[in-house]
Amino acid sequence: MQTEIKKGKWKKNFSEWLSDIISEAEILDYRYPLKGCGVWQPYGFKIRNNTLKIIRDLLDETGHDETLFPLLIPDNIFAKEAIHVKGFEDEVYWITHGGRTELDVKLALRPTSETAMYPMFAKWIRSHADFPLKVYQAVSVFRYETKATKPLIRVREITTFKEAHTAHGSWEDAEAQVKEAVEVYSRFFEQLGISFIISKRPEWDKFPGAVYTLAFDTLTPDRRSLQIGTVHNLGQTFAKTFEIEFETKDGGRDFAYQTCYGISERTIAALIAVHGDDTGLRLPPSIAPIQIIIIPITFKGKEAKVNDVSKEVYKWLKTAGFRIKIDDSDAKPGKKFYNWEMKGVPLRIEIGPKDVEKKQITYARRDTSKKGTIPISASLFEDVKKILDQIQENLALMAEKNFSELICIAKDVNDAKKLLESDIGMVQISWCGEKECALELEERVGVGVLGTPIDDKWKIKAGKCPICDKKGIETVNLGKAY
């Protein structure tokens, strides 16, 4: 039985709000008897699939091919890349038995797929003519999360892990691929209306085995940083380990240059977080399972006309391609309004006896709660589409405004600490680039170094490093992260 989302939680108690809305909106059910594992419910699964369709389309457009690799990785293969293994050694699930028989070689449930894919890359790549190789898959990965689990954010089965892996004949081509990946992810998050900063992770926080890591970070209403995507330049690290060798144009031999990049269901968490409010979800029309809900407002003796017009409007808009539903249940209109607002349906259409008389529909926008009327005419499709486009754009603008307000420039360590103890989610400060200063900065401010922004928009005017007082050569972002 559904219960109303308590007012004021979205910002004041975001963690509880997130758990409530995931349950009440029927996105995932985390009552599955294994900690950190949830069941995607039909409504949530549609959000997931609509979101994945966007990234699939973007990857397909840029020459990537979807594939599917095995879930199980033999220990002797997984252990070949020592740095990579060390980065995941505390998180791997191991299979040691097949039935009652102990396995000669234990099997890892993939925490990520480099060690599953790259032995096959070594078989597929023989010469420079085989480049570029660009593949991706959307699969489950498993990580033994020892910290407190959190719905969609910190889980043990990551069920929506989209990972892309590429191989190239030169460092320059791999660098170009990194730029393409950044562009693809930027377009992806922009289509979802999720604001972000792209940062180069510090050397001590990069992906195990990578030359460097770029990360997309957004901010949740409780002023925490949420990593929603990563792009890694792997150089030749894995190619040398897994012998991905090729014949060059001049007849020589070289190892492939590789990249990889991934997103997870944290994207859905971000989608829920940045667009939500105290009532519940506010879904962008681009991914909403139901873009329009029609609610007939019937009165005794006039039910037939209202229902007939409601069905007619439904048929027109459904034929036009909108994802639409009629709620003709016995619940009272107010209960219906709340239910669909909580589920984030972008546009509500009400049709009552007066609407029938005036040959119009009454609508309510989920993003602003504003109401209006539209005549039932040949332009109904265009009028509705225009409103949905406005909702999509407005949600993104509101998210960007909220995001920008949570970022501030700090003058020194004390200023940074005060800002982060207030309503600021991310602080920017100059930094000399030395690890020792960054680690001391983390300790004194009480939050982590998120990285250095790569976009000029987020780089601040150079000042002095707040620790050693030398000239700052980098802008560094600080914040409390999930």
C-alpha cells in the first residue's frame, strides 16, 4: 500500500527521501533477501530501458558495436594484471565450487570486464587494419560492497553497468577516443538534464591500471558529490599484459593503445535526485515511462461523454507516438493526482464535463504545477509536444541553477571548511599539484579531493596553494562524495 512522501525530505533528509521514492514510485524493490541487491519493477525498468536507449543510440552513432562477454572470469586470467587486481581485490566475489566439486581454477564474478574482454581482443587484433575496435555492453557487475549499501548508489550487484572498450594503433588515436567518449557522455547527461563537472582524478584515485581517469560528477540535494561516469585512458598497460599486439603500417610490431568508459545505475539515482522535489519524481519526458496521464473527471449522468472524449484524446495522442495512459480507476481525482505526480509523469490531462462542452483539455505541468487549457483541434499534437519540450528544457535549467548554487570558490582552508559546513556542496581552490599538499588539504578540510576540472568554465583564477603557499597551477575541487 502506498504512503505519501513526507514533505521537506528532498533536501533536509535526502537519503530517506531517496529510499522512500524508489519504493513508493515502484522503481526497485530492495526487499530481496540479499543486501545490496534489488529487483527492478516494471515502472523503474522502463525508466532504465529508456535511459539505456539514449546511450546506446549515442554509442551506435559514433561507431561502437554492442556485444556481450561472459560473466565469469578465471582466476589465472583475472590475476594477470596485478595493478588492476589490487584495485579490486577486496571487492571480488569468487566461485569456488561447481555443484559439490571444488574447481581447479576459481572464477571471479566480473567487477568490471577488462580481464574478460582483453584476452579476446588479443585474438581479434592482428594488424593496424583492425583498428579502431570499439565495443560496449550493458550488463551486471558484482562488487562486494563492505560499506553501508544505498539504493542505486552503493550496491553489490550493479545491474545497469554500461561499459565501452576500445583499441587503437597509436596514443594519439586513443586520446582522440577519450575526447569522443567525453563528448558522448556529455550529450547523454545533457539529454537527461543532469548537470556535471568533468574532473581529472588525482593520481592516487585513478582507475587501477589507467594512465589517467576523467570523471563526471554531479551534486545531490544533500550537497554530496555523486560520480556518474568515468573515462579512462589505459595506454598500453593491459595490451602488454594480455599481448594485444599488432603489425604496424611499416611492418613493425607494437602493442595496442586502449580506452574504456562506463556508467551505471547511478545515472538513475542522479536523474531522481536532481529533478525530484518534496512530492516525488519529476521525470524528463525523454525517459518518462508515461509522458502523459489522462484523468477523466466524471460526474453522475455525464460519465459517458467524458469517458468517450478521454478515449478519443488518448487515441489521437497515442497514435502520434506519445507514451500515454488513462487512469480510469475508481480512486478519487485527488488521489490520482498525487499518485501520478509522485511517479513523475511530466504532463497531466484532465477532462471533465466543462472541458467536453468547451471542446478543450485542462493540463497540469509536473515541473511547475502550472495549469492551462488546450483546444481539442487538429493542432493538439503540436500543442502537447510543445509543452513536453518546454518541460524537458525547464527541468534541465532548474537542475543547472541548483547545481551552480552548490559550487563556490574558497580563499583558504578555513574558508573552504566553513563553506562546506554550510549549504555548499563543492568548493574550488588553487593547488600546487603536489600529492602531499592535496592529502593535507583533505585532512584539514575534512572532505576528499574530487579532481581538477578539465573545462575552462570551471577553472578559477590562479592563486596560491593553501598548504605550501606556492603558486597554484591547478584548480582542485573538494567535496564530500558518495
